[in-house]
Amino acid sequence: MRPTAATPRSCIALVVACALLVETTAARAQTSATQPAAAVPAHGPGHHPEDGTWGAHMGFGFAHIGFDHASRRRDSVDNLGLALTTDGAYTVSYPWALHLGVRFGFTEFHRFEEFTDRGYRLGKWTTGAYRDVYRWAGRGQDKYRMLRYMGAFFVFTFLMMPLLFTALLYGLSPVSPFSYGEIDLMAAVKWGDGFFGGFVEFGLGLAALMHPVADVPLGGVGPALGAGIDFGGLRLSTRVMWSPPSLHGEPYDDDSHVYTAHLGIGFGG
């Protein structure tokens, strides 16, 4: 077959096309190299961003402790007051989480008056004793004046003890209304996104409390329930614990049911 005039032209066109293809491929490769790689999801499929995260809230609110005497041999007791709370949370696998809560209830406010009154009376007696001893030591100009001053020094040293007790009574008066402390271990179910959400929880509560009538320390255990709503770093929550007669100490031969509850606001994340 004899070559025609079109053959060189075809070859030239083929060479040009190959050159353009190589240049386009090289340009694409260079562009891909300069562009950042596509983001790879940090979590695998089915993994929620909150899984394995911790959170904590601290807050305050209203506290309640109640003693319901089933036998009716004594009147039931319902005391209201203030609560200090702190809660920690660990998201095991969304929506499931573990909550650990610590609460302190202050409902026996009559003790505040008792502590401050005793401190006032003891302080008043002590200052009066200092004044009397000082006057006794300084009276007269007889030869026993120096001995009186030496005796007053020892008495003043002894009177430091009631002054320390006075300071102790005043120092403890803010926490004297303490009525119960509680630790709750809860399993929680969460809902909502990262900014607005909530939870319900159930678990076990352990309480150390002061009996409102006998004024003796007791220990109790029982089921606990709670719920809360989160709005950013703000949390509104409530929790209730019930300790039946067989699960807490009794100062009397009685069968009382113990209830603790709080409604409060917390801050954290």
C-alpha cells in the first residue's frame, strides 16, 4: 500500500493529542497534590460524638427530707431546706450514660439558732470573766498585787479555751442545719443534641442522715429516680430517693420510710 499525503497529517494530529493528554493528566495530578485531603471521619460508623466523653455540673436548689412512720406511732416529718449538688457523667454509648451524684441537704435551721445562741452565751461569759479577773488583779496597791497579776495571767490562759469554743460554735453554725448527705449511682438515658437535651435516670442511692426527732446519725440505702433538662451549660434537674424500713437504721422500734429529694439548677458541661 502506498503512503498518501494524509498519513503525515494523521501522525501529527495523534502526537498532538497525546501531548495534550499528558499535559492535562499532569496538571490534574499537581492540583490534587496541592488540595487538602478529604476529611476522614474521626469516628467509625455507628459511633456517636458523645461516646466516651465526661461532663460535670455543680449547683444548688431546694432539698426535702421526709420520715413517714407507717405504724403511725409517731407523727411524720417533712422538712424543706436548701441543697448543694455536684454531678459527674460519663457517656458509655449514646444515649446510655452513667451518672454519679453527691448531694448535701440543709433543712434543720433551728440548729443554726442554737449554735449561735450558745456561742453568744459562752462568749459573753468569757469576756465577763476576763473583766472580773482584770479588776481583781489591779485593785489596791498592797504587797500582794504582783501575786494577783501572776494569778491573773494563768486565769487568762485558761480562759482561752472557752474563747476557742466560742469561735468553733460560730464557725460551725453555717453548716449546722445539715440533715443528710447522699451519693447516687445512676444509669441514664439521654436525648437531644449537644446544646439542648435532657435525660432520665434510675439507680441506687446511699444516704447518711440525721434523724429529725432523735437527732442521731443514720445510714440508708434505696432506689433513686431522676430527670433533667440541659440548655447549654445550664441544667435543671430533680432526683428522689426512697429508703424503706428494712434498708436504713432506726433509732426507735419503728418502721419509718425515708424520702429525700431535691430540685435545683446546675452549671457546667
